[in-house]
Amino acid sequence: QQKVQQSPESLSVPEGGMASLNCTSSDRNFQYFWWYRQHSGEGPKALMSIFSDGDKKEGRFTAHLNKASLHVSLHIRDSQPSDSALYFCAASEPGYQNFYFGKGTSLTVIP
Amino acid sequence: GGIITQTPKFLIGQEGQKLTLKCQQNFNHDTMYWYRQDSGKGLRLIYYSITENDLQKGDLSEGYDASREKKSSFSLTVTSAQKNEMAVFLCASSPRVYAEQFFGPGTRLTVL
């Protein structure tokens, strides 16, 4: 059973547009969330973490967490072609060393 | 900065063969991970290790062995490769609990 679900599976946005990615978990114990990005042929790279309810902004990227609804989102403002990649949400719970990853959202930014 | 090196980059094996994948990191991180990435299935944890000589099973450990003989290295063995198996195996390391994981470029496995 997949503990972390991501939507949509794929997403296309025009260059300069806003991309919104979603992540929900089925485990109420999850408290710690990360977003990762993977370009083709490379390993994933961490984008940002969010551990508290509310918004966290880093440059063009904003993450939002609502622990009550077990929902995390990532919003990419002014999307660039270089943002085209596979985006993963990862979640963990207190006392655990490992994270559960979702299946990913494939983002394509169209020039 | 540091780097994670995975060898080999491509691995082709025969059905039933034992195959070993290697990972080295120079971050001096305590925790290391092995993940399997199949198309459309995301990353699934095979084994992780929180320190030298420690091994913890992930959800996908059946059919795999792991070894952490040094802090800097973590090996994964496919005990009996399955025909038509094709996946990318990713190694990662992390300095502490809940922290960012740093990934290697992956080893792409094909079993004939």
C-alpha cells in the first residue's frame, strides 16, 4: 500500500506559469516532508523541507503543509524549462530514520 | 561539498546470477540508503544503515543483501537476479535524522 500519494501524475505548464504539485499521506504519524527533483539520467536532489503547518518559501518554490488534512503541496512560480523533471514528495514520522517516497509527478515546462 | 559514487553505472546480468552494486560517499555521513526506482513506481527502500556495520531492512529487502563495512561505503547484492528485471538502483546518504538525502547517479540493472 502506497503511504504517500502524489497528483497529478504528469503536468504541463507554459514557461513563466505556475506549477502546482500535490502530495497526500495515508499515515497520520507523518510529520516531516521533503520535496525532491530528479532530472533525467540523474539522482534526485532535495528542493526543500517542510515540517510545520503553513507556507515555506525558497526563491520561486513555495511548499505548503496542512498536517490535519495530511496534505503537502509545492508551487513553482515563473516556471522555467530547466524545471522540467520528476518531482517526488517524501514523508517520515518521529523515531524513524527513513522516508517514504511517492511515485512522483512529471513536470514539463513548455517554452 | 561531497559526492556519492555508484559503480557500475550499467549492470547486465543473467537470470539467477548474484550481482553486487557498490556505493561510496565522502560526505562523512552516518546514514546510507539503497532504493530501487522502477518506472511509474517511485523510490522504494531496500536497505538502510545508520552507522558502520548496521543494517536495517526496508519494505523491499526480500531478494537483496547489503553490507556496510566502512562508514564511507555501502554495498547491495541482488542474490538471484530475475529475468526481465529492469530498474535503477539509487544510493543515498544523510547526515542525520529527517535531514536531506544526497543521491548518487544510480546503477541501471538489466537482467537477460
